[in-house]
Amino acid sequence: MAALYRGMDRAALDAAYNNSAAVADSQDWVARWRARSAQIRAEPTARLDIAYGARPRAKLDYFPAGPARAPLFAFIHGGYWQRNDKDGFAFIADGVRPHGIDVALIGYTLGPEARITEIVDEMRQALTLLAAKAGEFGFDGGRIFVGGWSAGGHLAAAVADHPAFRGGLPISGIFDLEPIALNYLNEKLALDAAEVAAMSPLRTLNKPAGPMHVSVGGAELPELQRQSRDYAAAAQARGFPARFSVLAGHHHFSIMDELARPDGALVHDLEQMIAQT
């Protein structure tokens, strides 16, 4: 087969972005996340399924930490824009809330029902609603920090120029959509050249409204590591306040432990970003 991207043919390119196949027990990780998340969603203070848009999945959940006017961490789930939901990611509140940081989980319409352009627009709608409702919810609308894992990392970076964005924590993200348009993932996403150009944070490099800390696992697929490294380097070259870290030993799923534990490295990064912003 002919090379499609960086010397890889279609089979190699498919494998280069197949995180589930690369981690043999990936489904076990997702099942544990969902079980932990169900407990948090059952808490009496949880505010669930708050609509920010017209579509059924355009909803968010809010989990207060307790203190008034706390900063907010708005988290966007992964699943290559075509699977998973916000409900299975509430477990991250276990790591974040003990530090007095409120948590919002943002859901979105999945492909093929929505194009990536439409999903990014939903993220902007969600941030606009959160900023407008800060007083009602009880957090500080001037301190909204946005993070995301995998496809959620892409979406966090894609809205870094939103006025409500005060800092970003993209985890194991996708920042150039070109290889996605050339591999198996595009069967549902239907990316074209114009959308790749407009929706790839590496190519647009919109000036973030706050600092960015880009992280990836040291045991992740090489292409995932390259994507994060290249995006952080490009942002730094433009003079943006971007940092990059590789979390040694972590694969695409285990890296989330560092956000789900109060002493996790990603929680520390978030705390530090909030303190310095």
C-alpha cells in the first residue's frame, strides 16, 4: 500500500491512532471510570444535564467543591468525537474538588450526527453559558479553566480563544486533524481539507486567553506524543504561555489517574495554573 502520512500506509496509520487496541485492557479502564462516576453523579449537590444548546447531548453537569466563588475546571471527554459521554467522566471530581475547585463536565453531539466544526461550536456555547450562569451556580466566572482528554484535548485547545477561557489543560490531545482525515476514524467524521485547516489547533494557533499546559503519557502511541509535542512547540514559538510535559510510564488511559487523585500530577498542574493566573 502507498504511504499516506509520514511514511505510513493506511494500515499503519490506523494502528498509529488506535488507542483502544494499543491498551489491551482499555475497556476495563472505561468501565471503572463509569462506576466511579455514577457514585459522584448520585451526590445530592450534583446538578445534572443542564442544557446549553438545542441538541440532546448539548448538556453539562456541575459538581461544586463547597467554597463560594471557587474557580471552575470545565472538562471535555474523549472518544475520538464519536463515542463516550460526559456521564462516564465525573470521576475526575475526586481529584479536583478536594482543592476547592468546582467541576463542570461538558457533553456534546457525537459524529456522524455532528461535524467537528459543530462540536467546537457547542463547546463555545457551553463556555458562554457557564460564564453567564457563574453567579447562579456559585463559582467565579472570571476563573474558568478548560481541560480535556484525547478528542477533548483537541476541543479544549480549539476554544482557547474564548473570552471565558482562563487557562487550558489538554491531555493526550489531537491538534492536527490531517491524519484523522486519512485513517479509519474519518468513516464517521467525514473531515474534508477545509475542516482540517480550520479546526486543527496546530494550524490555526488561535491566541489562548490564558496559559496552556499540554500533557501526554510517556507510554502512549508515538503519534499521540508527537501531536502534543508539536502543538506545544508551535504555541511556544508564537510566544504563547504554553508548557509541555510527558508523564513517564502512563499510557492513554492510565494518564487520567493523574487527574483523578488529589495528589495527581495533572491536578498539581491545574492548581499551579489557577494560582498563577
